[in-house]
Amino acid sequence: MEPSALSVFSPLGKDIVPVTGRSTSAFGSLEEEDRLVIESIAKRFQEFQPAAIFSNKTLPSRVLLRFYNLDSMRIEDLRRVNISTHRIRNIEVQLLAQTCTVELQRRQKQRPSIKKRQAAPMVDKALLSATINMFLKKHSSIVRDSDERLLRAVLEILLRWTWNTAAAEVRCTRTGDNYKFRVEKVQRITLKELEKLCDLGEYIQELVINLKQKVITFSVLRTSSYIQEDRKKRRKTTSSRT
């Protein structure tokens, strides 16, 4: 990828270093609209990673922005980047490389070609179920029966993250009423895959990607804890209305 310059980023030889002053000469043939979108994305990253720098690769129909010098990111940070423009096609975090790539669709002058949808990777459901059963059996001393169904759903998503690739290492502990998950050896993860985990509901909390430690961590509220927290929120809402 070639280094690019923005109001807060600029190339210096083969290295990319943060600077001040506005410069967009390094974007070559990109149109002004594309440059403004890239600048908007870069500013979003700078909000939660002030030392971030990036490089770009321009392709006929898309631009790949790769950000470096990243420590950790919450899923809320990635969501803010994602909503900065409707032209973002994908956000992927490379934990081993400690980078984050944003795939940006370029402004189309011609009618876009229709691409065939890629088939989802095949998953051996019997092996998937057996692996989950083995994990729950190993952690039977901390997993409550009423939480087993939720944790099964969590584990299935984690296993699908790395299916047909190098297996991830999942650690689960219980702190008070909550389960703490630590997922290691994940090579890369997309925002869409992270959202599938969050789609389980507000049971999933504190989802963080630590690129320095190359680990993904999050909490899972126990069923009773979630009900209690939900009741507290409702009471506060009711009292504020009265």
C-alpha cells in the first residue's frame, strides 16, 4: 500500500508519520469526494487512537485504508467509524499484524457489475456441537444450568470465527455474577462477525479488541444479573418520568 497524506497524516520517505497541515497530493487520481470520505474516516480513528497512521491502496472500484499504531478498540469505536460514511464495505481487524483495514467503495461513474455471492464456509455441526459440549463440561463448575443455553450460543459464534483456520484459544472465568471471556490466537476479525456476537442481546458487554496483546475480551451477564439490571433501568426511567 502506498502512503497517503491528510490534514493529520503525511508520508515521509517510505515511512508514514503524523503531522499537521493540510495535504492531499498523495491521493493521486482520487476525486475530491473520495478524499473527503477518507479524511472523515481518518478523523474517526484519531478520536480514539491519536497516534494512528495509515496507508492506502487504490483499486478500480475500491480503496483499502490500513491503519497502524493501534493499541485497543472497543466495538463502539468501530461502529462510529462504520457510520461515518455509507460507502464502507467492510472493516477488518488484523490482530497478528496489529492493524485495521477499512474497505471503501469508490464513487462509481459506471453502472456497477453484479457479483456472485460467495458461499459461506461449510461447518461440521456434529463437530461443532461436540466441541461446545467438551468446553461446557470442562467449565461445569462455573457454568450455571440456566446460563448454559446462552453460553452455547456464544461459543458457537466464537468457533465459527476461526472455522477452517487456526483454532482460537477461549478462556472463560466467572467474576461475581458475570462470565469473562478471553479469546486468543484469532488472526483477523471483521466488524460483521463481532456484531453477530452482540446480536445475542445486551447480555454481551465490554467487547474490546486489544491489538497489543492480540486478544479479544468481553463479558457475558448471567441471566439473573441481566434481569436485575433491566429492572433497575426501568425503575430509573419510571422515577424520572414521575
